[in-house]
Amino acid sequence: MEEKRPFGDYIRKKRLEAGLTQKELAGRLFVTESSVSKWERNLSYPDVSLVTAICRELGISEHEFFTACDDLQAQAQARAAAVWRGGVTGSRRLFIAGCLIAIPVCFVVELAVFHTLNWFWIVLASLALPLGWWAIWRFCGKHVLPLCVTFTSVWVFPLLAVVHGYTGGGWLWRSAFPLAALGVVFLWAYFLCLAYWNAGPWQKAGVCALITAGASPAFNWLCRRVVPEAAGPWLVDYLTPAAFAVLALVLLAVGKRDL
């Protein structure tokens, strides 16, 4: 915070920075020009009912008004927040623009080169995920993360169906949907742990490692049931969950020590 100065000097300084004359400021505040002159000469002080209007016209906070000095730390924080918001907004707009541009480009390219529409539908179904996330963040102020996870859980099945329509084969119901359903179950397990469990970061990491230790054999078992030819060595089935289980115990122990 800068060095405090007399109230009148501070008001005059901020008025000049705002590019206002005493008459112009008085007109915006519905007071006489002589009243503003008296404030700046430290002969009188504004009525408390004018504080909000004066702060608005001079671009200062009420804290700065009453202390008669600039809050440099608050201004730096406000500038940093404005830069962050601008960066996030710009990134979102650039991302959405890229998605919207990709759709007609893919449409025209496939028609021009292959004279049909096949993989274009896969691209369209894939872009539905980021566009859906954007719509949730843009229009749903509450429960954004649960809605994004729900949308993702539903989106994966139409995507697989679209891919199946392009590639054909009997893998959709036999293997793809069961594996996707199991993946959705573990996705929700991770999300509920991270978002709603009231624990420290080490404990959450430990539980996520435990979930992964359970996910590995579950996926391996299901793969052997639905895709027998894709079965890998059994040793990996034991080593992977064992490694994650040990990691989970270490993380939980560290989390318990930090409590």
C-alpha cells in the first residue's frame, strides 16, 4: 500500500487520473463544483451517502477511499485475476472455434476425397465431448463437475456405436460396451473419491491407488471373458495390482501421519 496522503490530495489525484474536471465530477455526483473544491482543499468531506458513487467515478475501492491511499496489493491481485479471466475466456473461445472449424473442414474433405461420409461421423461424435463440456461450463452454474462426468459416461457409448457403424464387426456388444461400462464405474469411483470424500490429498491419492489396484484385475478378467485372444501373461495381473496396493498403503500412511 502506498504512503497515505491527505484526503483532499488523494481525491484530486484520482480525479485527474480519471480525466475529470471538478465541474464534471460534481455533475456526475449531483453536487456543486464548490463542494468538490472543498473536498480537495480538505475543508470538508463528502457525505457518507456519496461514497459508493465517488468510488465508482474515480475507479477506487471504498477501502482506498477511507484510507486515502492506493491499495497496491489489491490492485495487483485484481489485475492478475483479470488477466487470468481473459486467458481462460480466450482459451475457451479459441477451443470452441477450433472445434467448429474442424466440423465443416472434415465434412468437405471427406466428400471431396472419398465422395462419402464415414469417418466424418466419428469426428463429429468425438467433438461432441468437448462441446458438451463447454456447454455445461457455460450454461450450468452449479454442479458442473458431476454433470461433466455424467455427460462423459453417457457420451462414450454413442461414440463406440458410431465407430462400429464405420468399422463393422461383432465387437460392439460383445466387448466394447462391457469394457466401457466397467470403465464408467471406475471413473465414478475416482470422481466420488476426489470430489466428495472429506480427506486430505495423501489419503485421496491412496484411495485412488487402491481403486486402480482393483481396476487392473477387473479389466483383465473382463478382457479374458469378452476377448479371449487378447489375454496377456498372468504374472502382470498380479504385479500391477500388488504395486498399486503397496503404493496405496504408503500414501495412506503418509496421509495418516500428516493428520
